[in-house]
Amino acid sequence: MRVEMSAKEFAEYTDYLKRKPKRSKEWIELQKRINNYCQDHRTMRRSFATQQNFIYGAIKFVTGINQIDRLKGSQVVLARNLFNELTSLRDLYSKE
């Protein structure tokens, strides 16, 4: 199926793509670490998605953002510290 766009629609779409916020390099690196951790520690009781949602929820709560991909600068540092603390607490108290 082919979708046709008028010149105006195409211009609006390209403007939207230019304005679309880019993810910071630091956040992309932390996101990979979180994903690897969730993949390595998934169990029957704690799926990948459950763990990722918990970690992302904690990061959103602490940083006060509503979209996780908008983390930048000091927010990423705070998110990294929180992630490290959560993983160390889980290692300390979890029996799995």
C-alpha cells in the first residue's frame, strides 16, 4: 500500500522529524545497561518488562520527568546512581 502526501504534508512531516527530541548519548548507554541487567536477571516471577518498568518508574519518580527518553545531563547521572543503588539492594536482599 502506498501513501501519498501533499507537498505541505511532507514539509510538516520533515519539520516534525527535525524537532523530534534526540536521546542523549549518556542515556542510550545507561538504557543498554538497564536492558542487559533486566535480560540477565529475568525469572519466572520477574519478567524483563516487569523489571524494566520498575526501574524506569523509579527513575521517572526521582527525576520528575514524564518521558524517559528526555533524560539529559545531570538527570542521567541521577538515574545511573539510582539504577546502581537499586541493583545493589536487589543483590543484597533477593534470594533469586
